[in-house]
Amino acid sequence: MKSELEPKSTAALHSATAAIEAGAGLALLFFPSVTVELLLGAPLKAPASLAVARVGGTALLALGIACWLARDDTQSPTARGLVAAMVVYNLGIVVVLGTAGIRSLPAGFVLWPAAVLLHGAMAAWCILSLVRGKARDETSSSGALGLQGRQDQ
């Protein structure tokens, strides 16, 4: 029964990531200054900073789309690669935004709960998904080897 729940958990991880990142991406694309102000407590003013925020929004939207399209693929090496990349992304967000929150006093009210804590939880979920997937692979491959050994006899 446990093995039936793990792919569903991975599908839920992909779906949740898709919703979170696509939403953040759209917010940065269409309302970059407001979004950054909610996170960091200061609006974007320079045209270059608005352009960079929109580039980041485009990347987050693409990440959300990739996760959405991968939601039914829970066991392939590509799906695991996407989850591994999400570990790096989520931990990076925790470090970058956490450092920004510690160093700058006027942090936005969304910074700690939505950015740092949420991404920390998502990183943990991704790591758990990878560990469970590896254990599942090892169990199924050792079971297949045992079955193959019996057939050879």
C-alpha cells in the first residue's frame, strides 16, 4: 500500500510546485514592483530592476509549467531530475531570501512565511520524495533480481 501512495505524493509535489511557482512567476511578470515590495519591503524603481524581476518571473512560470506537465510522471529519471533541481532551487531561495531578510530591516510581510518557510518545507518535501523514490527503486530492483534468479534455476 505504501508504494501506491508514494507516486501520488510525488504527483502532489509536482502539482503544488506548479501552482506556487507559476503564481509567483505571474506576479513578478505583471506586478514586479508590488511583488518585490511584499517580499523585501521596498519597491523596484529602476527600469533594469523591473526587467530582471520580469526575467525571474518568466523563469518561475516556465518552472511551474514544467512541474505541471511532469505531475503524472513520478518514476522516470527525468522526473527525479526535476525534483532534484527543485531541491537546489528551494534551498537557494531559503538562503538568498533568508539572508536578505536578516540583513535588511524593512523586510516585507510575505518574506518569512511565504518565501523562506514555504521554500524550506518544499525543499524538505523534495528531498523526502527523492529518498523514498530511491528506496522504492532499490526494493523493486532487488525483488526483480530475486525473481530472475528463481527463473534461471
